Amino acid sequence: MAQRPPSARIAAHEDATDLKGVLRGMIELQQKQTILLRDGLMVAQQTATLAMERPAAPRGPKPENISDFKRLQLVIFTGIEKPLEAEQWLVDMINLLNAAQVPAED
């Protein structure tokens, strides 16, 4: 087996040293990236936990009884003679009362 000349060995050694330096740099960058990702995940988890613990903001006034419900100025039944329209009005009012959580006894 032929030996390489000294200049080739020096060049190979320098290449290996350069490669080691590049690999060390890549490892350091990966470690820094891992730390940043872990810290980011911790912040995201803390933010999510705080958001879950915070009560939801009210979405506007909600009627709590029938008098509040009446003040919403809803469509008034006009006594139309079309049974399907009358039934639809009734269904709509029942759905609105249920959505407003007006107690049945009111």
C-alpha cells in the first residue's frame, strides 16, 4: 500500500479537523435549538393553562326571566292563518326561550 505524501496527510488532517469543527458547531446549534423549543413549549403550556383557568367573557346580556325575554323585541305572532307559518313561529319562540335559559315556569 502506497503511503501518501506528507502534504496529503496534512491536508487530510486539516479536513478532519475542519469536519470536527463543523460537527461541533452543528451539535451546539442543535442544543440551543432544543433549549429554545423546550422554553417555547413551556410558555405555550402556561398560556394555555391560564386561558383555561380564566372564565369566559360574557357574550352580552342574556334574559333571565320572561320579562327580560319580552324586552328583546321579538317577532310578534300576527294570527296568520297559514298553519305551517304559525307552527314555525311557535318552534322559533320555543328555541329562543330554551337558548335564553328562561325557566319553564315563567
